[in-house]
Amino acid sequence: MRNKSGRLKNTGLVIMLLIAFLFSSHNTKAQTNLDSLFQVAKNETNPKQKLNKELAYLNSYMVYNPDSAISFLDSLIGGYKNQDFSFAYARCLSLKSWFLCYKAQYEKSHKIGHQALEIQKGENVDTMGIGLTLNRIGIANLQFGKFKEAEKYMKDALVYFKQLDNLQLIDLVLNNLGIVANQTKNYDQGIEYYSQSLAIRKEMESWFWVAYSYFNIGSLYLETNDLDSAKKYYDFSVLTFEEKTKTGLVPPMVLSGIGSLKQKQGDYQSAVDYFKKSVEGSKKREHTEMIVQTEALLAQALYENGDFKEAFETLKNNQTQLFELDSINDVGKVSEIEEKYKNAEKEMEIIRLKSEELELKNKAQNSNLLAFSMGAIALILLLITWIFIRRRKQKEKVKEMELTSQISEMKLVALRSQMNPHFIFNCINTAQNFVLDSEKEAAYDFLAKFAKLLRIVLENSDQTFISLEDELNHLKLYVDLEQIRFEKKFDLVFEVDPELENGVFEIPSMMIQPFVENSITHGLMNKKEGNRSLKIQLKKEGEMMLCLIEDNGVGRERALEIKQEKKKFYKSTALPNITERLEILEKNTGFSIDLSVEDLFENIEATGTRISIRLPLN
């Protein structure tokens, strides 16, 4: 089951992700009064200009009061929906998806983001809006630990922003891609993305964001335990904030990163001080996710610094907030986290009662209480560590399963893409004979059909399922070419269940043709006397389709003898790969696919072959 609450556990990475929210609001906040923005938006008469100014106001307002900003945004969403103004409605949904990420409600963010994207791609007139939504969905996937999907959405967003030549938005996505590379331990790629972002920010002279770029690169070096390089870039960041920004203040997220550096350097008291400053600033800005992550680090630093009681209280508060976030983002994990939280509460209650009892009996026994508290904290930390390790192993197992599925799919594509080289050669030879016999119209008609068949094969080679209608058209075209090539030396009977003809179904692509090829090539064309006939029947049986292919050829035993006599050196694709394809399909779809080949006899003389195969219907 997918881990919906798979938030980023590394505080440095979370901090860098939160920068993305400020990206759209810092300049507005610093330069424009909120009341003025609201009045400008209110007085605008052009619908799209009004929308842009409303969203600019909300981006700034979100920094000061997230809950009120989301409430105001909900009123805009309802209004634009009633006005049937889908452009504005989708833009507002997309922004809400982003705001929910800021509030750590990733599951809702993901769902609303896709609603917005469906509307925007349906109209395909809002290039910037599509890019923004793709990037926001990518961030939601990143928070779930779905790094491959996150990278895909962000790269798609980058394509749209490059079309607009919008450096600010290009920078935004490059920064997020750096986070994905960092999280997947692709550190060289992460440095490349961050360096590209830094170059853009210097070009725009956005010193606030230049400082953050230094911070991002320093955080990456911190991940690799290159503490000297991390300190170097953190110093650049602090210096830039203090000397080249209007406020001269170092943001809470940077303070938290420096706290992590101090912690790794063993300076636990400094780490505690930096983490506390970061938490205080984050609470003022209501950065929910960052508060949770930084308080977890603060508890660890307090413990390492010997402040056991404060460490325990901080950890207790952190567990409460973590429980609330997981209950929002993943209902399936609520019981697990709730049990962990109850155990922590029981431990704390035991400590409290024992503390009171010991204080009443003898103050001299306080040292025993302290030792017990330390043990309880260590136990809880071990429990949390065990949970993190187990979740990581689950994610790795899911990735392994996804990779296995992708390999199977690629194998299927390769098998479907094959076409009998001997058949292609004979088709070209037939067309040459038409030309040599001056039958230009016949040659043109034959080549047109042959080209159409090749195009169908190429188009369907990467599809696991295609429509039944397309598969039948491909099959009829193939048999038509074979009849022309063999000068109509066999008759064809095609029977399709009316229920299949009147419905909309999909079947595994290019699965029937190899059996038909086998019947024609080895069964019918090896028959020297009498009429030759091929019968194909398709019947619906529940969620499966029964396909019967029957010929009145020489039978399998005689066909094999003739093949050995002729000593053919080409390899047909009729049956060599069909068993492997069926096995892969069964594994990927979960359906049981039945295949049987039956020799037909009359008075112990072979009179043909019947093939029956049951295929899954979508």
C-alpha cells in the first residue's frame, strides 16, 4: 500500500522545499502593502487582470495568515465556479493545492492539483497555469516519497516555463529538481540544478534568493557530511542575507540548517540555540511541516546536550503534531501512529507519577528518576528510528516491484514489435512481381495495405492493451495481404460475437495474429490438394474473450516434417515468443490466460488444427 504520509524526513530538504512558497510572495510582501493590493484587485474590471491581482494578494496574505488566506481563496473558487469562468476556477484550485502543501495537507493538495490540471489541459490555453499546477503536483508527490513521479511532473513544468522564457519560474523548478536529486542521493545532479538556479538569481540580482541558493548548496554538502563545504556556503548565505537584503534578517529555515551543522560538529548547545530560534520564527509564519521537523531535531540536540527533561517535553509535543499531520494525510496509518502516541503518553504518565512519589519520599532519589527518564527517551527514540527504517525498506521494496513491472512491460514491447522478416520479404517480392507484370494499380494497392499494416504494428508496439476494433482491423488487413500474396488460395470465415461488436473493449495487442500466421503458413500453404479454409471466431465469456482459430490444413505433425525437409533458415514470430508473452501478461494483469492447440482428425487422417485462447477484456 502506498505510504500517503511519507513526508521528507530530512529537515534540510524540507526547509529548501518551503523556500518555494516564499518564492512567489517575498517580493510582494517586501514592496507592496496588503491593503493596497486588495483595493487594486477589487477595483480591476478586466476579468483576467482581476484574477492575477487577486492571486497576488493571496500569495502575500498567505505569509501573514494562512488560514484566512485559504478561506478567502475558497470564496473565490466558489464564485468563479458559479460564473463558469473555468480559466480562473482552475487557477484558484491550483493555488489552493499549493497552499495545502504549505499547511502539510499533501493528500488533499495532490487531489485538488489534478482537478485543476484536468481543466487546464482540457482547454489548453493557460501555459503558465499548467506549468504551475504540474510543479505543485510534483511537490505533493515529493512529500509522499514518490521521487520518480515528482521529477516527471517538475520536468514537464520546466518545459512550459521555458516556452514562456520566465526566468523566475524556471528558477523555481530547477530548485525543486535539486531537492529531488538530493533526496535520491544523486548529489552531482543536485549540485548542477542548484548551480543553474544560482546563476539565474544572480542574473536577476535577486539577492534574497541568491542567499537561499548558497543555503541549498550548503545543505546538500551537509547531507554528504562534507562539513567544511557546508559551513562555507552557510556563511555565504548568512553574509548575503545580512548585507544585501532589505531586512538584514536570517530566515528561520536557514537558522535550522545551521543548527543541523552545529549538531554534526558536536556543538550541541549552539545547535539547541539555532533550532529554538528557527522554531520561534516558524511558528510566527505558521510553517507547520517545518515546525514538526525542526522540533524533532531540537529534541535530539537537547538530549545530546544533557537537557533530558526539556528534550522529553519537546519530543512529546513533536509526537502530538506528527500524529495530527499523519491523521490528515493518511487514514490508513492513523492506528499505527495512534498506538505509538498512546505508548508515549503512558510512558510519560508513569514518569510523572513516579516523580511525584519519589519527591514526596526522598528528594535524594531524584537521580533515579532522571535515569529512568533518560531510558524512556532512548526507548522512544529507538522506536521512532525503527519506524523510519521500516518505512524506508517498504519504499525500497515498492521501487523494486515497480522496476520489475517496467522491465516486464519493456519485454512485452520488444516481443510485440517483432514481425516475421520472411513475411516482409515475401510481401516486397509480391509487390515487385506486380510491377514487373505492369500491374501498377495492383502493386499500389498492395503496397498501400502493406504500409498500413506496418504502421499499425509500430503504433501498437508500445501498447499492452488496444481496442478490440483496432486489433480486428489489423488482423483483417494481415489476412487480406496473405490472400493476395497466395493468390486467394484459401477461404476466410470471420465470426464475431454481436456483444463484442456492440461494446467497447480492449484486449492484449497483437496476440491473435501469430496464431493466424501459423495456420496460414504451416497449415494451409503446405496442403497440396482440396480447398483450403481458415475460420476465426470471437466469443465473449464474462470478463474474457474466447478466440477460436481453425484451419483444414495438414496438421502440426506433417507441418513439422515439411519444415524439416525444407530446412528453413528464417525464424517465424508466430509461436516462438507467444508463451513468454502470455506468461508476462498473466503476471502483469493477474488474469489466467488459457491456450490450447488441438489436432483435428477424420478416420485417423489429419484434417487440420484448432487453436483456442482466452484473453482478458478491459
